[in-house]
Amino acid sequence: MRFSQAIHLISIGFLLSLLVACDSSTPPKPPRQPTPLDLSTVGMISGSVHFEGPAPEQSVLQLRGWSECAAQHEGTVYAGDVLVTNGRLQNALVYIKDGLGGRVFAIPEEPVENDQKGCVFLPRVMGLQVHQPIRYLNSDPMAHNVHGLPRNSSPWNFSLGLKGTSRNVTVDAEEVGIEVKCDIHGWMRSYLGVFDHPYFALSGQDGSFRLQNVPPGEYTIAAWHERFGVTSQKIALPEKGEAEVALTFQAEGV
């Protein structure tokens, strides 16, 4: 074998090993045996998320200098980081913070999807389970990247250079409020809540939420918001019952 051919083969092998090493964002799911859930006893936790006092203004996205991004919008482009209607707060991530004990839940096979479209992440806030795939998609005619910054698990950072390209990642530890950004377009931000159970929901435009098929017990229900932090409340859910909770954030000085 010629020396140049040997060097070529070594280079190919090195590149392949790098590709394998870098594709660590979707590790195999660990084996787990879900705790049986007695559906004859489960109930529902519902409620609403409120905001008291004058709500701050939404952040404005600064698209100047990026004509290909600005061309996809009309007028002022808002971040959607403060959505309050008649005192009800949208896009708060509500979840069971405590009370499930040692119960184990199945990991969903179906990925959740987050799209880079119009030079923003859609949705801006989303919840998923530990080890559930997240499919990041680029629907824009320009390059983006996806840079996840968790504190409790490994970060990720990869490019989606062409329209229609996608890549899956998984997160292997619980954490609320993981920031995900695009390093190319500095205003692009999204946030993840990753849970070891299926009991989470985003509050709707009217602030409402529902957590269904919850086993009876005493729980701490929390709501996380990217601008306002966390608020929580304790509740008791009877067998085959319903519990309602109102979670409130307050403006500074209220």
C-alpha cells in the first residue's frame, strides 16, 4: 500500500470516529420498569396561572441587520416572553414538583418538535420527559444552530445549515428552564422543562391548565415562567377526584 493511500485511510477513520464521538446527543434509553398505575383511582388537577399587578412589556426582537429574518415578519416583532390577558398568564410551565415518590413512568417514543421558523424558536417554551427525543428542525432558508445549556446534563451545540434539516437530541436529567439558543441570531431563545414523569402542561391564553390521570396523593404543584421565576402550592387529590389550584405571580412591588 502506498504511503499516501495509508494516510488517506487513516484520515477517513479519524473523521468517522469523530462523527461517532460527536453524535452523543441521543444516547440509548436506560432500561426501566414503569410502576403500574391503577386507572380506577386516578384523578385530575386543574387550575389557572394568574399575574397580579401591572405586567411588564414584552421584549422586542432586534432583527435589524438581518434582512432575511425581518422579511418574514410585519411590523414590530415581540419575543412572547410576557403574555398576560385579563390577569391570566400564558406559557407558564406547570408541573408536579413533589409527591410522586418513587413511581417510575414510561419514556415516550414519539419526539416532541421544536422548529426554527421566522428566525424564532417555535414553541418558545415546551415540556418533555427525560430521555424523550426532541426533534429540532430548521424551516428557514438560512443557517441556524441549536445550543442547549442545561446545568444537570451534557450541553449540545450543532448546526442546521439547510432548510428542512433536523436533528434529535435527548436530555438525561430533570431540569426546569433549560435555555436553548441560536448563536448565529442572538435574539433566538427557547426554554425546556424536562421531567421524570408526564404531569406537566403549559398554561393557555386564559391561564388554564390540566394534569390528567394523576394518582391520589398530596402534591406540590409549581409553575415556572422565564421572566417571573417559580411559584408553588400544595394540594391534596382524592381517589377518582379533582383538585383545583390557582398559582399566582406578582409584579414587583405588589
